[in-house]
Amino acid sequence: MRKLTKYLRPYWWKIILVIIFVALSAYLNLEIPRYMGKISSEISYFVETSMVQGLVAGTAQYDAAYQTMVDTIRGYGIEMLIITLIGLFVSVMVPFLNTHIATSFGRDLRNAVFARTQDLSLHEYNRVGAAGLLTRLTSDIDNVKALIQFATRVIIQGPAFIIISIIQITRFQARATYFWLLVGGLIIIGITMGVIFYQVVPKFTVIQEKVDRVTLLLRQDLTGVRVIRAFNQEDRENKYFEEGNASLANEILVTNRIISFLNPIINIVFNVMTVAIYLVAFSFISQREPAALAVFGESVAVSQYVSMIMMAFLMITMLFFSVPRAQASAKRINEVLDAPISIEDPENPMVPFADTRGLVEFDKVSFQFPDANKPTLIDINFKVHPGETMAIIGTTGSGKSSIINLIPRFYDASTGLVSIDGQDVRAFSLRELREKIGFVPQTALLFSGTIASNLKMGKEDATEEEMWEALEIAQAADFVRELPEQLDAPVGRGGNNFSGGQKQRLSIARALIKKPEVYIFDDSFSALDFKTDIRLRSALSKTTKESAVIIVGQRVSSILDADEILVLDNGVIAGQGTHDYLIQNCEVYQEIVNSQLDEDEIERAHAMKGELGIEGGNN
């Protein structure tokens, strides 16, 4: 929690105001019992005086004494009204300021956590998990925010109620009796709180972990709803979610069941104390003590102070059980904020040379995931010059995507050198490096907004003409023109209002509009039909003549005409060269080709490429 208090610093003056108002509120609330005691004492004095002096109702002396008592009580009433009005103003200001402080704190902390997630490497991101990050950004921050909002009031008001009430009680005649009553009650409450606190604290961490689990199940089921329905697994997924949800609910119920014992115990203890206070007063009266009536008046005030102490303990109890919950959440938030950033800018970033254009080179590069037992890539060497296209193909898990993830520094190479334009990619700032790269991921992802807003992620100041040009090359212009809003057509969450092929083409257009030095396509043509695939790649070849192009492919037909093909097998280069060279000299490549195409299909692919190449990809 201490680390998160820095997000409260901008609001220090509001916190001071809250402290002042809360202290004033506590003082004003504690004045009311004192006035109640005064009123009771005034009435007791009048009764005692009347009895001693033998005053009879209706006599001038009795009426004068009665009027004096009424005037005095009326004065106390006016003073109590003023105190109440001031207390009303304070009671409005405290929650107003508290809410503003807590909400601003939550906003700033949520921004900080979100910004931190943008800096995490893919390994660090996967370690925490999307569900864990969502929980931290929502319920965990809400738990800490709730504590801030509650604690700024209770930390001042609770102890003030207890301390001032005890001081006031010790001023009364029967103070010794009242003191021991309080001590006995507080000991019972303290022991009860300690036992319950010991049992409950560990459960808050367990609850947050189970919230993560439910969030993961929910996210997984919502994103995979089509697969679940396709395999008729609704019942199974419902069962899994119900089990996870029931486990969370049971943990919360057990925790609340334990906590629920505390408030009744506090109420019982203080009610017994209140009865005992009045019994003390009645014992004085029954024994006809001289100060009996004064003690009875005091008992009214003391019972009020005891009520204040009980209220303070209830508030402190709630605070005590909010603290461990917030601490568990703060610990999880700090796991993100304090996560080591393995991919970061160098101290003195390299300024790119103006006369270079996208030479990509891997020199003896090996890579191993931090939690893996063996390397994913071993001794990878290749060069891609501007104007060249290199394709990467291999079996599943051979390391194809790992290679391209090293270029924009989603990961860093374990050994060896990855360079652009002869400079280590780690020498550039991340922004400068990624400005050089147009990246199309394996899974086409669009963001909520419009087609234009998605394209402008590649180039913020892109003109309408540039957007249409990119759409033409990506073979997306035709279906965009058919939309009523065209470039302003809405894009649903994740692009769910477009087909897989349309999303891929829009993702490709987003990279093309950037006109970078290096294009990376991670199996980005898989959802396209054969004819659209060839037309798109034909148009690409004319657009990317001054850029290096790296294509990860699963379909041999997509990479036949690459200038160079890199064949991977278990993280090692099994072959490198053109299609014609590899089909003669690389056994792994031969197996891949034979599993997908025969000679006639290869010839037909070349023929269609030549035929569609005349169109230039614009039809």
C-alpha cells in the first residue's frame, strides 16, 4: 500500500481539508452528549432544589426556578442547533472531498497500471495473463480506492471518538466504575477482533485469485463462443463456469460469515455496558447518595459517549477488514507496476541514418524463452535487402513467429545480433524502431471505431487518398466501397462485423499506409482465397520495391515467388534459397511441398500469378 500513496500526493491539500473537517465533525458530535448531560443535570438540579426547599407548583418561587431551568435548557438547545447545522455542512463536505480524492486516485492509478502494461514484454504480459490484468485494472483498484475513501475519514474520526469520549467519561463522579466497565468491554472486543482478523486476512488473497479464475473463464468462453457451440460444449463450459463461480461465492460467504460475528458481539458488549451504567446510577439513587441525581444526569451523557465509542469501533472494525483486502489488491497491482521491463529504450538511442532503407540481418541469432527448457531458435543467419522478399516456412512450432518477433523487439535475442540498416535493433528507441516496421500479426485484430480510425493507426495524418490507395493494394477497396459509410463504416469490437478475410485485408492495409522500411507478414494471407492471395501479393510486389519484406507462411503457394525462402525445422535452418533450389536440395521443404501441392498445382499457381500480375492488383 505504501508504494501506491504517491498517487495521492497531487491531492494533499484536499486530504488536509478532509482531516480538518473530520476532526471538526468528531468534536461536534462529541459535544452533543455533553449538552445532553447538562440538560439532564439541569433537570435533576431543579427537581432536587424543589424537593429540598419544599417548593410547590404554582408558587412564585417555584415558577421562577422552573422558568430559569427552561431558559437554561432553551439556551443549550440553541447551541445544539448551531452545532448540528455546522455538523451538517461538515458532513456534506467530507464525503464530497473524499469521493473526489478516491476517484482521482483510482483514475491515476488505473492510468499508471495500463501504461505499465504497454511497456511489458510479451513474456511478462503472458506471465500475468489478460484475465489477471483485467482484474487488477478493475476490482483490485476499486478495493484500494474504497479503502482510501473510507480510511481518510475513519482514521481520524474513530480514534477521536474513542479518546475524547474516554477523557470526558473520566471527569464524572463515578469515573472509576465507568473506566473498568470500558476496559472490560474493550478487552472482549479486542480479543474477538484479533481472532476473527487472524482467520479472515488470508482469505482475501484467495478471493482475488478466484476472481482472476472467474474472469479467465468468462473471457475464454466469450471469445471462444463459436468453437464452444460448434462442438456442442455449452453444458461443459457452463459446468466449469458454475464451479469456478460457486468456489468464489463460497469463499466470500465463508469470509463474510466469520466477519458477521463481530458486529453482534460489539453491540452486545456495549448494550451490556449501557445497562451497567444505568445500574450504577440507580444504585446511587437507591442508596440515597447525596450525588445521586448528579450521577443519574451523568449516566445519560456517559451512555451517549459509550454509543459514540461503539460507533467508532464499528467503523474501525470495517476499516480493519478493508485493509487486508486492499493490501492483497495493492500487492497484485504492485506486481504489475514493479514488474521488470526487459524490453526498454537504450540510454542513448541511435539516430537512424537518412540514407539507409530497411536492410534486415540476423547474425548467429539464438533465442530461448525465459521459462523454456531449450532454445526456440539456434544460430539463425540471413539478410533481407530492400526490395527483396524473404519467406519463412516450417512445421508447427519450428520458430517462425519467434524470428519475426525479434525484429520489432517483442522479445530480445538471447545471443547474436538482430540489426536493421547495420545497427543493432536494441540501439534504437522502441518508437523509432517500430516506426520502421509495418507489422501484420497472425491474428487479424481491428479496434472499435471506424475503418478510417483503424487505418490511421498506421499513419495518424493519413489522407483519404492514401487510405484508398492502401485499401486498393490490400484488395479491400471493393468491399469498403459497398459499405454505406465507406471509410467511416463502424468497426465492432475486434472487427467482429467483418469476415476473417476482410479483417486480414484491413490489417494489411493498416501496415501498407505506413510505408515502412520493413514489412512483416505473419501468416497474414491464410484467410484469403487463392485468387485474392495472388492478386494481393502481385500488388504488394510493386508497392514494396524499396522495402524489405518478410513473410511467414503456412501455404507453399503463398511463398513460391519469394526471392529467398528460409526453411525452419525445430528452431534450426534446414534450408535456404529459392523454391527451385529447395525443391531439389532440402528434404524438409520437399515434405512440406508434397503435403500441400503437386507439380500441376505449382504450375497453375505460377500461371495465375503471371496472369493476375498484369492487373496490378487494382481490379
